[in-house]
Amino acid sequence: MRIPLYIRFVFIALAIIIIFYALVVANFILVPLALGFLIAILLLPVSRFLENLGIARLLAVILSIFFVIIILTLVSFGIGILIRNLAQDIPQVGEKLLKVGNDLQSFFKEKLNLEPPIAI
């Protein structure tokens, strides 16, 4: 006996919903695993290069991980410096935006004879 098409469709839809719900629930486990897998794949050529230079496998893996830690530390330090500089420039950006808004308002008032409904 064959199951009708609409019942199969309902079962498939429920299966998809359950799978996506399981992925959302397991997010805290799957994301670190996926990132670890990605880092492992990216480190494999570095580790093989170090092994081809005659370095033992364990030491090559440790050096590869150490290189990644150094690179991530430098990148996060650089991003921190950029964010600090941006935070210092926020008042100047606000002043410039206010000046541009006032210039636009005066342009519309002079050239097009339009008054804004509210003053900036």
C-alpha cells in the first residue's frame, strides 16, 4: 500500500522542521565544532609544510596552532585599535553630519524655496 502524496509531503515538511529545530538547539555545540573543523582544514597545509621541513608531526601541529594564536591575537589587537579610534572620532562625525544637514537645509531653502517642517 502506497502512502498518499499529501501525507508524504507532511512527513517531509515535519522532518525538515525537526532537523532545523535540532540545528538551532544544538547551535552552541555545532558552531565551535564547525569552527574547529575549519581551522583544522586551514592548518593542514601549514602542518604538512613544517613536516616536510623535517619537523616532527607533534611539534609541527603545536607550531601551527601557535602561529594561529599569534595571528588571531594580532588581528584582534588591530581591530581593537580601530574601534578605539572610531570611538574617539564619533563626536567629530556627529558634528560633520549636523553641518551637512544644515547645509542641505539652507540649500533647499535658498535654491528651491522649501522650508523644512521642523528645524534641525
